[in-house]
Amino acid sequence: MLRTIPQTMNVPKFIGGGQIQYGDKEVPVPGPGQLLIEVKANALCGSDRGQFYDGTDTTPGHEASGIVAAAGSGTKTAVGTPGVVFLMDFCGECRSCKLGLTNQCLGKRADYGFSHDGGYGPYMVVNENVFFAIDPSLPLTEATLLLDIMGTGGHSIKRAKLVHPDIRAVLVAGAGPIGLGVLAMAKLMLGMETPVFIMDFVAYRLELAQRMGAVPVNLAETSLQEAMQQAGLAGFDVAIDTSGKTAGRQTALQALDKRGVLVCVGHGQELNLQVSSDLIAAERAVLGSEYFQFGELQENHELIREHLPYLSQIITHRCGADRIQEAYELFFKGDTGKVIIEQ
């Protein structure tokens, strides 16, 4: 199917100071092994904060879904195919990639939306290996959940299970979109009956988490210890920090039971340890969890098709491409779940 592709496109320019302007840019032409994606949706992310406030010459957007508009030589993906874009352009040849650990690629070529133009423009060019085709029945807005929400959330659970295979109780620090993703994936991967506590200061997000089956802990009103005592819980098997804050990490670490594992997902501040008491005596572990592996998209694709109504609760706001400024201002105030820009 032939698609009409313009020569220029109107794109948002992140000029710094929390200001977005618009200007024209040439529509890129896919080279050998590349695809031109007509972007249909892109989700806002907290990691965009630096670009929004400090500015960037790159068109941001690293949670994109869209349709293949044109394909370069040597590609196999048909024009018209819907799909999502994996953030990290992995080489496919290094030691990590050969093990499927594409989020730890030793020869990474791009971070789309950061080092190369991303999904807030109407079109973006990507190498074919990072494009994941989806079932046409899956709406492209909801398809963005396969990325930072399901991908990052599910990967953190898998990291925890490497150390603690018999997880019976989970704590999530931070009820932002990634925290909500961890909550959702914990329920889907460990069982809906698995208790998942989630702590934050934002009532809006905690109410959403509660609707999704979490035990909310509003730290503006109570402490985690009080919530645990009320529930009759001595400690957690797994604590996953999505806040990136020292206070969140420390609280999560101290709430772990024996053999407990703290998984750090949110980038940011430090964690302070007393090795003997915090780690050795109780055989606790602290792990990092970075994004997810490309191969995880397939299993998450099946999950989203089976549980779309549950997962789609995380999307609370949808805005047109002309409202990115408004969308970011709303998002950074905190009273949202996932915010999606739709083209």
C-alpha cells in the first residue's frame, strides 16, 4: 500500500525553560535497513524532564507507536505495518546481544528520542531491528504501554525473581506511571492475589493504584510501617523503587524481609547501606533494572491483548500534538497517570 509522504513536517522544538515552540523540519528518508515510521502516539515520561527544562536540539519522544510509511533497501517489514519502537538501537552482535540482553548492548547505536529524533514529530526513522510489529487490532495509543510501562515494569519483576523466586508480597516506591506499570505487571506475573503496596504523596495516583488492586500508602498521612502493621505484614520479599529518591530507597530497603531484594528502577539519588545489617545478616540483595530486553515485547504483546482493559487504566490523559506544552505542564504537576500525545 502506497502512502503519501510530505517533504516537510511540523515538529515541536524543546527550547528550554519549560517552553515548546514549533518549526518545520525535513521528513527523513530511510536508508538501507531503516524504516520511516508515521508516528501515531508517543507517551510522556519523567525522563523527559531534562529535555523539557534544559532544551535539546533533538526531537524528543522515546515511547512511540506508529505505522511503517516507507522502508529502505534490505528490509523485510511491509509498508503499513503497525508497531512500536524500542528505545535502544542495539547492535545485535556483541556479547550482551547474543544472549538477548539488548538493554545492555555494548555497541549501542542510538537512544531514540535522546540521541536521535524521536516520536513527537509526525515521522521518525529507525533501524528495522528496533521496530516491533503488533497485531492490527491493538490500538496504537494503548500499544505505547508495551514500552516503558509493561517493558520496564515487567523486567524489574524478572530481575527480582532471579534472587527471590517465591515472591509473596511486593512494595513499590513511587506511584507515577512507571510505578503503576510495576504494580500492573506484578499482578499479571505473580498473580492478582499477590499483595502489592505502593507508596507516594500524590493522592490522585494512589487512588488510581488502588483501583488497579494495590494497597495505597499515602506518606503525607501515614508511614509505611503503620500501613504494614495495620495489614499484619512483617516485611516484603521485593521492593521496587521507581522514585529515584534516597528517602524512597532507604524506606524500601528497611521494609524488606529476610532474603528480600531491592530493585532500583528510577534513576536519581543515592542509596546508603550498612552492609552487615542491611545485606549480609538477612541475605538481602540490591539490584539495578534498566529498561527491558527487546525479546520481552513478544510475551508482553500477548499479555496486553489478554488484559487490555486492566492495563489501559494507566492512560489517563490524551492530547493532540499541538498540546504538548499543556500536556507536560499537567504531567509534571503529578495528577495524571500516563499521558499520551496522539498524532
